[in-house]
Amino acid sequence: MQCPYCNEEMKKGYIQSPRQQIFWGEEKRKILIIPLGDDISLSQGTFNTPYVESYCCPKCKKIIIEF
Ligand SMILES: [Zn+2]
């Protein structure tokens, strides 16, 4: 995948978490950190090893995730 900012090739990798899920939400929560309402689940993987494939441009410091 080419970086949309600088057009250089991005590095494929994985965003990973020691928690159960990775999700995107409009609000940052301090408690009840689970997907709710319109939140978008990003992660695959088994219990406690969630991951999502992503592309990183170290030059622009951008990461692109497809969900
Ligand atoms: Zn870039």
C-alpha cells in the first residue's frame, strides 16, 4: 500500500493489544472500555490476543487500518 501523504510504500504490520478487543469510538472512555453503540470493532484474533492488520508510514508517522 502506498502512503496517501508521501506516496512511499508503507510497511505492513499489526496493531496488537494485551486486552480483549481493539475498537474505535468517538469518545474516549475512562471506564467501561468495551465497544458500545456506533463503535467500530477493529480486532480479530482470540481472547487476549486481539490484532488488526495495518500499514505504517514511519516517515509521516501515519497508520492506516481497514475495518
Ligand atoms: Zn508517508
